[in-house]
Amino acid sequence: MYVYAIDGSDNSGTYWDSKDWRAYSSVDGANWTDHGQAFALSGFMPEV
């Protein structure tokens, strides 16, 4: 299975303002592999 989650490390905590998503995969739901940045807001909105 794959999970695409926001990278909250750059989130201000006041608003949902994360600018990228990370990809994780698992074959058993217990052990996960981090595949790094999968998407970035800049890919959709180049001026960001």
C-alpha cells in the first residue's frame, strides 16, 4: 500500500500551509519505506 502525506516540517501550525507531500509504502502495514518528496506545491503553482 502507498500513503501520500503532507510534510508538516514546514507547516506554521496556524494554517495548513505545507508545501510538499511525501510518499510511503508498506507490504504489511507495520514496516514503512519513506520514498521522499512525491509532490510539491511548486509543481502545480510555479510562483509559490
